[in-house]
Amino acid sequence: MKAGKLAEAVERRSVTKLIRAKGKEPAGVVASCEGAAGTENFIMAVGELVVEYLCQIAFLANRVAGLLAAEAAKAVTAVFALALPIESEEAELKQLVRACQAAAEKLGIESYTVHPRSSSTVTKPVLSVTMTGVQAEGLCSEVQAQEKIPFGAGSSEPKATDAAKAVETTPQVRNDCAILMAGYAAMEATVCMMEAAQEKLAARLSKQFLQDGKELLVQTDTRQAIAIALEQGALVKTAGEGGIFTALWELGSYLDCGMQVELRELLLRQETIEVCEILDLNPYLMLSGGAILAVTNRPEELLTAYKAAGIPAAKVGVLTGGHDRILNNGEEQRYLEPFREDELYRTGILH
């Protein structure tokens, strides 16, 4: 199999199908249970990656916290489980632990721990992050309170009946609803590319340009963008591996609908455009921690709220009937496709 996230077809055949054969529905990466007093929901979210660059740790923590935020839950605890190659030096362990500490503290998580272990079966550090959040009664948006949809989990393979029911019974979701994007595509990937190809990029771009871009890009935090969307009654989909194209595809799969998307409206920073042109990569198919999609029938109100908060946002498309997920680029049209492989893994920047 290819490195990273499984291709959708593989996951459907070898994971989802086997779980359903036992009469079960596969859970997403977000799980919920009621508190003892019945007044709070405790939400757990998980994420995992092979650590090749320290900057990845902050983005992974931000993605997991974003999954909780999409369930109107605030992360209160975090466990960073590290598997290290047996030949790792203690100095490397300290670097990784400090990066985990910084990620937790940036997110305001006071209760966290790091569980390291060495293993002869891994060749690079593997990090799994599990966060627990508290969802107080009444915090959930109207849509999620009605349907209890774990939308932030990014599940691309829900029960068709559930998806159809959500579209039919939730007034905010209908065929002419707008798709908004908040945050920039490929921000996470851009930082990795700047780390991986420093010499090649430095030959074409100024050192100050790269440094300014890196400092700006690592300041991403999706939680505020998600909170604003939920306050406006929108449904939220977080972006991650596979980029904004994968997030759009999974959005259509979850809601069991089609869409029309305008390529030129998808948000990219100039740093990302420059780096991708030099490395000949597609910015729409790579790690996009820091970006979210929101589905709403009140796009102007949500855009106004984002503008007031200083969050970059744009209307990028609309939901449609059927299942065609069409990408418009001027007069040209193409179809979005299921996830196969992130650009960073395809090109060897990540392994």
C-alpha cells in the first residue's frame, strides 16, 4: 500500500466492508459519550502521522483540536503517544517532547502528557494524538443538535440512509446551499515543503520571503473559524491529508449530493503558489491543515462574520442534486475524484 492515508477505494473494500459485515457501522475519528451528570458530552478525537519535520506536530494537534471544535467541544486533555526507532538519541526525544508541549500549550490545553516508547518495527517517529473535549449542553449548533452529525470527523463513507436523512430533514442543507472556505489550502504542506527543499527554494526565492512565509503559515488555528461557522448554524468539514479537493469530495459523499466548485475561488497564499510552482506540485491535493469548509444557506452573513474576525474566507461553490462534483475553471470543467494519494507522499517529500 502507499504511504499515508488509505485510498478511498481501499478503505471501503478492506475496512468499511468488513466492519459492516459484522452488522456495525464504522465510527469516525470523533467519538462521543454523555457525562455522568448528563449535562456534558465528552468528545474524543484522534490523529496520527509519521513525524519527518517537527512542524508537523503542531499541525496534527491543530487538526485534532479542530475535529473537536467542529463538534462544538473544547479540547481539555491531550495524550501524545510516540513510537521511536530504537536507534533514536535522547536529544531527538527531547525535541519531539518539546514540540508536543508547545502544540498543547498553543491550544490552551493544560492537562497533557507524552507517552514515548522505542520500537524495532518503526524507522521514523510515529505520533498518535488523542484529545478529549467537553461539549456542554446547548453549545452544539442547531443542525448538529438536531441530527448529532459527527461532521468534523470527515467521514467519507456514512450510511446512505443517514446522509439522505440529513439532507432531507436538516433545513440548513439543501441543493442550493453555499460552500464556503475559511483559511488557506496547503498551508500545512507549504511548511513541510519549505523544510524539505530549503536549498532548491533558496535558489529561487529570497531568504526573507521564505522566513516570513514560514512564520505566518505556522500560526494557523482552525478553532475560531469553526466556532464562527457553528454559531451561524453551518455544517463544518475540516481539511487535512489529500488537500482541499479531498475535503470537497468527502463533503459530497457525506451529504450524498453533488456540487459545483469554482477553482479560482479556492484560497491560496502566494507563498504556497510560489513553492508549488518551483517544485511542480498541485496545491489542491496536499496537506491542508488550517482550512475548513462550511455549508450554509446564509453565506453573506457567515462571510461578514469571518471578515469581522479577520479570517480569510470565500464562497467557493454550491451543493447540487445528483452526485456529480464538478470543478469549474473558467470555461473548462472537470470532475473531482476520490482520494488516492497526497502530493507530498507521491513526490517523496513525506514517506
